[in-house]
Amino acid sequence: MIKAKSVLAVVALATGVSALAAPLASAAEPAGPYVSVPDLLDDLGTSAMPAGRKHEVPTVTYQLSELHKLGELHQVTDLVQPVTGLVPSFQ
């Protein structure tokens, strides 16, 4: 039977080795070219469309840049809430 001290020693050794190896792994050069996920999604979303109509579809990067407008939603809900009582007021 393996003693508890031996198991703890192996675990401590493995932890120490991984702690020393982690900075070395992150210092390595990236294996391939930089890939932008939003740009990749933009290309994928418009790949099946005719070239003349691609400009009509909002891109992922545009939609992500417009997310800040969700904060302005309370301007509409604050006006409607007293009348209907259905929309809770958000703070």
C-alpha cells in the first residue's frame, strides 16, 4: 500500500514542475497567424450571400459595438411602465 506521505510528495512535485513550466509555455511564439474571431464570424455570416448584397447585413463586429445602446432601453420602459404596469422598472 502506498503511504500518504509518498502520495503527497508526488503531488507536490507535480505541482512544482507544472508551476515552473507554465511561464515557459506562455513565453513561446504563437504557432500560427493571429485569428480574429469576430472577423471570422463576419466572413462566415456573409459567405453564402451574393457580393452585391453583403453590405446590407450588419456584421458581428458592428452588432457588438452597438451593445452599449441596450443601456438606453430604460428610456422607453420608464415611459410605458406606469401606463401598463407590465414592464418592471430596471435600475
